Amino acid sequence: MMGKASGQQLLLPANPVFIWASVVVGLLVNLLPLGRMPGMPDVLLLLLMFWSVHQPQRVGIGAGFVLGLVMDVHQSALLGQHALVYAGLSYLAMQMQRRLLWFSVPSQALQLLPLFLGAHLVELALRVLLGGIFPGFWFLLAGTLEALLWPLASWVLLAPQRRPPDRDENRPL
């Protein structure tokens, strides 16, 4: 992580296996039959955003595009619909990364709420423009739930990186 506000804990490097395992779990949750009701949060999108903020060198635009294509094929959606949204949000998360990490986790969720809602608006607009049915305003619930899940995702996904608070008078950190 780039900058740390005073008082925040230093983190160990993220394990790439853990990063990609969490992304695969998010993909599997999205592949569940109940995972794509209009009000259900997009867990894969949440994880892509999280890792794009915390590990942009490992998970970024390319991963978002490829995983978006997988979701397009799975949902029989317009090829590129999810890929556009996932890649675009990964880009925006990477642009906001340095500023976002200076805020508390609830403030981060509040700042990411418009991005989550915007992602679902883009998906909805593409679906309706191509002759799909309007699912109602339940899609707003999905973006709100993703923002509400941000603190939980931060707590769970950063847990393996937290250092134990051992005191050593000879070590400066």
C-alpha cells in the first residue's frame, strides 16, 4: 500500500495465491443460480474493486475484463457487458487508490457507493437498450449492498496481512 495515515497498522505483503483464491470464490458465488437476482450484490465486482485498490499491480483492468467475459458467457449477456463494467471499475478504483487508502474503511465504502451504483446503471442501460426487460429499481439495492459489504470485505481480506502486535525496542517499526 502506498501511503498510510498515522495510526494505521502496517500490513505484510499480500499472498498472490490468497488474492486469486478470493477472486475465484467471488466468481463461484456469482455463478450460483441465486447469485444474480436483481437485488443481489455482485461479489466478484466487490472483490475486483477491493484488490484493484489494495493490490493494483496484481489485479487490475485485464483481470476485470477477462472475468467480465466469463460472467457474460455464464449469464448469456451481451458479450462485453460485464467486461466493460468490470474493467472500467477496476480502472477507476486504481485511479482512486492513493486517495482512498487515506480514509477509514466506512469512508471508503461511502466514496465507492457511486461507483457501485454506476456499474449497475451501466449494466441496466445496456440491457434495456438491447431490448431486455427493466428489472425494477432493485438494482440500486445491489450497489448499496456492495458498499455496505466493503467494511466486511476489508476486514476479512486484510486479516492475513496484519502483523501481530509484538513489541521490540530495537526495531523502529
